[in-house]
Amino acid sequence: MVTVSTDTKFVHLAWQRDELLLKDAKFPMAADPTGDLSRLFGVYDFEQGIDLRGTFIINPKGVIMNSEVNFFNLGRNMEELLRKINANIYLAGSPAEACPAQWARKGDITLTPSEKLVGNVAEAMKKAKKGKKKGKGKR
């Protein structure tokens, strides 16, 4: 995990030193004061001269698996980000499955995409939950 912003490395140091929410952060904070990387990812606001809050999950092959862009004043949910990372890791080993929005960890209900699933996700989730209670659910 790496964070990147148009702030300088000195601003990042101050944030990490003074912001209690970042005091235990173990990931690098990269500076993009020219906005080059922000422009590459399409999150640079030319009018403001800063970047929006973009979050990108990129797999080891360099493929963007998830992207989310928030406006400047909307924070991100780390639990949801970790859920998405874990889902992508799980799906890398189980590409025929799909992790629904309620999926949180390995062992939770997954679905198998098909034409029958379109428009029937809620019903499929009910059946999967019922099957899991009986010990038949997909894991």
C-alpha cells in the first residue's frame, strides 16, 4: 500500500507526525507535487492544482482491479478498502466466483455469475444463505 498526493514529502511527514490517525501507519507516503501521477490516474483537478481522493487497487500484473474517486472533502473507509483488497485476492484464486457487496472474508457466501443471476442476486443470496445454514453453502 502506498499513498500519493500532490503534497510534498515534508507535508506528509508533518501529517504522519501530528495526525493521531496516521501515527501507526506503516506504508510509504509518496509525494507527487507536479501532479504527474495524479494526471495519469485521472484524479488531478487542474482548477485547484491538487488531486481528488482516488483509491486504486492494482494487482501484481499491473491491472487496476478497483478504483474509487471521492471529492476533496469526503474521507475513505479503510474497512471497505480492505474488504475490496481481500475480495480481489480471493477472486484471483477463484475467478469463476463473484463476491457480493456483503462479502467480507473467505468463507462468506459467493455467487457464480451466469445469465440466470442477472436480476436475481437477492434471490440467489437467500438460497445461498439457506444452503449455507444446512451446510451446503459455497465457501
